[in-house]
Amino acid sequence: MPRTVRDVVFVDGVRTPFGKAGPKGIYHETRADDLVVKAIRELLRRNPALDPAKIDEVAIAATTQIGDQGLTLGRTAGILAGLPQSVPGYSIDRMCAGALTAVTTTAGSIAFGAYDAVIAGGVEHMGRHPMGEGVDPNPRFVSEKLVDESALFMGMTAENLHDRYPSITKQRADEYAVRSQEKAAKAYADGKIQQDLVPISVRRTDASTGETGWGLVTADEPMRPGTTLESLANLKTPFRVHGNVTAGNAAGLNDGATASIIASEDFARENNLPVKMRLVSYAFAGVEPEVMGYGPIPATEKALAQAGLSIEDIGLFEINEAFAVQVLAFLEHYGIADDDARVNQYGGAIAYGHPLASSGVRLMTQLARQFEENPQVRYGLNTMCVGFGMGATVIWENPHWEGK
């Protein structure tokens, strides 16, 4: 029997506030799976028209799949969130593009007709599970010179990307970082971010008294409003002596979770669910692991070609800011100005944080909000670099577009 591909839509997305990893971070005493559960429950609360029994799959990504981020996280988080036991689930690992891959993988199944509606997202608790915990890279990678040793350290790959683009100086990277902080602070002041945040109750133990108390987290912890070029100028360059990458022009080590509802457009309309974005195309690409941050460029070229579009057709960009140089390399390749108003209108990961496998859905949620505000824009994209030399891009169409 021939199959007909169905249109796939982004119904809704939420995330926890992002925290700083480590003993002083807001989620130090909070489990990773509990962060995902909170996000799923909030999605269900916000979308009462969606019968939980009609959810066909739960796909949850994590880069470090051990401990409270292991045990087939999509399945366990679904049960913990109160979904019917008839709803299956699974885990995904594509490092930084985990949640993005959870969306595209399930979207392909929706388009094929295997699913009608899914929950897709990701989590990373880098305080409990530092990147690389428990990993044993095959020594052949280095001994047989399959990759340079720097490929195993993301900060070093960012320095390598600076080498490839000598025009991207540390000052340019710092200037970009300052703008990210400024845009994020403005987005908070304008109430753009809070609409999709899930308040999280957290337990904290006072180190001096040993007393345990509870608090409510309602905002991103890593943000540094008021950041100036002067404050960034003298930060250490930990990955290379006299290098370019600092804690100020890169995302930090963070904790957080995201979740989204993806559905066929017919199902969404029939069940009175919102349609915030329509999927156009997606692509993944591999590059030299030593210059991991270059990945969004070939991934975007593939996604544009699939869609029959050019970069000029894209009216809004949500680019993950793992490192400022990675965003600037993408912009330079496409001849886009560093301060182009279409790019990361609400700021990015340099301000909010980058809990690895969760970040893809944050990009989507922010793009969906911008689509609502910009009905003159037809197409937007999410793109991100991925560890060990990959890039990922998703192109979306704005259902609010006025040019129909």
C-alpha cells in the first residue's frame, strides 16, 4: 500500500530554567529525570486538549546516559510524569543535538504515519554527570591519527575554528557575547522567555549550617546581565595560552531539561492543538572533529537544498551559541553581519546556558515565539554544532505568515 507523507508541526515546547553545574548550582540536589518529568507535566497542563493516551512515543535525549539520565529515559520519564503505561519511550544520544534529534526522528515517524503525536526533548545534568563521565574513547582515534587529540575537547575545537577563521578575533567573539547577554536581558524584561519556563522546586542544603530548605526556581541562573567588553577582555583562555575562547564568549556547564509536543498537522487541527511551526526540512552533516563548530554550515546547506530554499529565504535564525566563534563562522560563511537583527533575537546559550542534549528544543521554542511576533517572516531555522564533528539544522515554516 503506498504511503502519503504527512505535514509535521511543532505544537508546543517548554523548558526548565537552566542552572549552573556544580555544588553551587540550583539543581545540585535535584535529579535529572525529575527535571524531564516536570517539563512533560507542564506540557500536558498547558495542552489539556491532548489526551495523554493518544501520545504515541516519548523520545528523550541525554549525552551522558548513566545514573539518573539512564535506564531508557523516555520510557521511565513518561511513567513518572503520569502518562498511561501504554505510551512507549526511548533514549537518544547525539550529544549537543540530542533534543533536536529527538524531534527530527519522531517527526519522520509522524510523516510516515507511524505516529500522530509525540513528546520529544532532552536533559543534561552536567553537575551530576560531567561531559565524558564514564567514557572510554578508543585509543585508535589518536594512535592511528584518525583525529587530532584536540577533537576530544570542545574548547580546543573552538580554538581550532578561530585558526581556520583568522578574521574572527577574540574581540569579535567578545562583542558577540556582550550582545547575547544584552538581548537575553531584554527578552526577560519584555517577558518573552518566562512564558515557556517551568517553575521548579529545588532542595538546597546550607553548607555552613547543614540545614535543608526548599526554593522555587523561575529564571535562568547562568545569565550575566551588565556584561561589558572590559569585563571579558582579561578572562583566562583555558584551552590555549593567549587563545581566544573564554568563559565569557562560550556557553558554560549547565543543568536543565526541555520537552515539546510534535504532531501531524491533521491530528493537531482535529484535536484543537496549537500549530506554532510547520516542519520544512532537516539535515545532519559530519565535519572534521577538530573543527566541530563548522558543522552547522554543511548541515544548513543540505537542509536548504532539500527544501529548495536559499539562505536569503530565511527570515529568522536561532543558532546555538556553544561558542561565539561557531556562530560567527556560520554568519561569515553566509555573508551575514555579526549583529544581524534576524539572528538570536532573544540572545542565546552564552547567556542562558547549554545543557547539552536539551538545547535543541530551547532553540525551537524561541523560534516559535518569534514566528508569532513576525508574521512577515515565512521561514526560520535552528542550527547547532555537535560534538565529534557534526552539525544539525532544522528549517521551519511560520504558520502565521501573512503572505499566503
